[in-house]
Amino acid sequence: MIIAVALWFFPVTIIGPTSSDSNDDITGPDWVLLSVTLVGLYVLIFGAIDLAYYESFRVAEQRALDPNQPGIYSPSPETVAGRITNIVQIVIGLVLLAGKGSITRLIKSAKSA
């Protein structure tokens, strides 16, 4: 939320170091770079939050089912599916953040073609 507020009030200041232009206007490729970065952060943050939810749910479910034998536990299909989708979500967020320059170039070349 803090990042969103900072980008709302100071977009030129924040994106300035990644901008290739010297003027104060944010150009099309800069908006694409900023958008890919924000989508990557969004996916990464919510993936991590959801993964923490499913892990805490797993622990609570394990304790509720058999508190005396923590080694014998079979998670529900919902918990397993939630964990897998959240790990995939985190990987997608990391790929978006790590490859934002390549993704921006790809979008720019597709747009110009």
C-alpha cells in the first residue's frame, strides 16, 4: 500500500532512474516497465500472503486432528492445491520482477510490429 501511495504521488521520482528520457514526462515504455514491476510485486506479495495462510491453515488443521502425534498427518486436497498455486504465483511474480526489462522490450517490439 505504501508503494502504491508513493507511486501515485511521486511517479516521476520513483521511475526516474529507470527512465531513458531526460524529460519529466513518463513515456510509453516507462509506463510498461512500471506496470510490469507493479504487477510482479502484486503477484509476489499476494502469493506470499496466501502461502502463509495455507501453511498456518495446515498447522491448525494438523493440531486439531491429532495434537499428540504431529508426524501422522495427511493434508486436505484444498491445502495441497493452495500451496502449489501459491508457489506458482510466487515464481510468476519473481519472473516478472527479474525479467521486467525483457518483458518491456517484448511488449514494445510487439506493439511496433
